[in-house]
Amino acid sequence: MRDIASSLATWNSIGMPYAIATVVSVSGSAPRLPGAAMAVAADGEAVGSVSGGCVEGAVYELCRDVLATGVPVRESFGYSDDDAFAVGLTCGGVIEVFVSSAPPASVVDAVATGADVAVAQLLDATGAVLMVGAHGTTGTTGFADVDAVVSSEALAMLDSGSSGIRSVRCRPDVEVFVQSHATPPRLLIFGAIDYAGALARLGKFLGYRVTVCDARPVFATEARFPDADEVVVEWPHSYLARTQVDSRTVVCVLTHDAKFDVPLLDVALRLPVAFVGAMGSRRTHLDRLSRLRDVGLTDCELSRLRSPIGLDLGARTPEETALSIAAEFTALRRDGSCLPLVQSTGPIHRDIEAARVS
């Protein structure tokens, strides 16, 4: 919706009614991704696109119907021999579209101004909309338990920069489409070793924007790390000092070489990032702590260092080690206990329990 939000804000400012169609799922070869939107105003003007042209006419008419009735519509358009040249997708894919009346103006304004927010819409006859961001939740479904679950799920998806349909766990018959208007969190991997390749693959799978950095050009190549979004040949501490990070950024130091990791950790442990972990034995860790104290890091700053990095999974292979590392920063991010569920008590999904006691 972000690409048409300014037009929607203009319509809101003049009191122009409109309906908006949003792609909520795709399969096969489809021209637009989930979140693509087209809106139709009461005067007939249309902005945006849901299919690059294939089904625009049919979706336009659906928007006009919703404008007239006020009742949301969920519709699929796909390829078949019968409708390939009618309203189907001749590219062979299937898209599912949800058409509803205009969302609240506060939601449109937040998206138009570039705020990091997730917009969650129930895919039912209500079409209820919630907006979730760093400052809380706006809107309601009318049910406290649904609000709590949807808000929690939307916040997690915003954190990972992902969008898609989710089931509402406390009401299995209800689905919600969550669209994240935020960049994915960053995973910065320092040290172009085999463990870095496995961690890059897993980080990408988890929704991170992955960077692998090493000062050695013979090792830091795109061919060795095809799953990384970027491979940087530069001294790690110099790159970290100049690149953009935030409170979601994960820093994994896999070099376990003092000439690389001490100056790098000197920078990393002073930055407002989510996680800083370093690979190495316990003996390496103790030596590293001594060297970091020598360069001026305080005990408070050193307490942020997760070293040796990873959970105790008994990992041996690079893939198992990557899993142990990813499990650790995921647990920290989600406030997990790291205990087997069979050894823990209470609800698996804490947001449901919060809704029950509120």
C-alpha cells in the first residue's frame, strides 16, 4: 500500500470515499507480490495495480461493488483453459485479493509518512484493521483476545519485515493478512569461513538481510556466499563503523582471530544493536575479554558479548553450528527460555495468555 498511500491520503483529506483491493497471497507465476494494492475512488479514479494488467478490470469492478455495499470481498484469480483470456492470469499464476472499504485515515497517514508499521486486516466480513508499531497498537477487532494475538504476530512480522496470511491462533476459523512496512533486520556476519556460509543461508531463511564481511578478497566472494545479500571486502571494524545498524541488527563474529575480532568488537559492543556474538573456545573467550578490557571496554559493555556464541546443541557441522547461533539470537529476540517445551510450563504462545488475563 505504501506506493499509493499519498493518493489515499489526498482522497481522505477531501472526504472522497474509496475501496482498496490488496493482494493477500500468490502462487505460481504471478506479477505482483502480497501487499500490492489498487484503490478505486467513488468518482471512478483508480490508483495502483494488483496484477500488472491481467485482472485489473475485474478487480476494479469488485472495488465498485464494495463501495456500493460496504461489504468486504475475498476473491481468487487464476489460470485455466476457460478463463485464461478473460480475467485469469495468463502467466499461469494465482493471486488472491481482499477488497474492503477505506482503512482508517491514521493508518494511511502512518504508511504515507514512511513509518515502520505493520497493518493487519481480518479477512472476514468485518475487514477490521489494526496498525502495530513501536508505539503500540491502533484499532481493534472488538475482541481483546484477537487484538492481543494479532498485535503480537504483526509485531513479530514487522520485526522480520515479512508479510502474509496468518491464522488467528485463539480463533482458528479467522485469518488475518499482515503487511509489514519496514526493512528486514540485518544479520552482519564477519569472517568468510564455512560456518558463515551456513549461517548466511539460515539467516536469509529467517528473513534477515545478510551481509558477509572479511578483509581477505580471496575468501570474501559472492561465489562462496550466494545466499548473502552482499559480500563486502573490507576490514570488519571499518565496515561496521560506517554501515547502518539499528536495535534489530545481529552481529556475529566468526573470525576468532584477535587482529580482526578485537577492533571489531570494540566497535560492536558500543553500538545499539540487538545481539553481538563471537565464536571461539572458552580459552579464546577469556583471552578476548582481557584484550577488550585493555582497549577500554567496561564490564557493562562486555556483559553484552555472547561468547562462545550459540546454544549448546552438541553441534558439529557448520549447519548445526549455524542452527545453534540462530537459535540463540532468536531466543534473545523473542525472550525465549531456551528450555525444551516439555520442560516448561504455561502456554507456548505467551500472547494468548496475556489476552486471557487482561
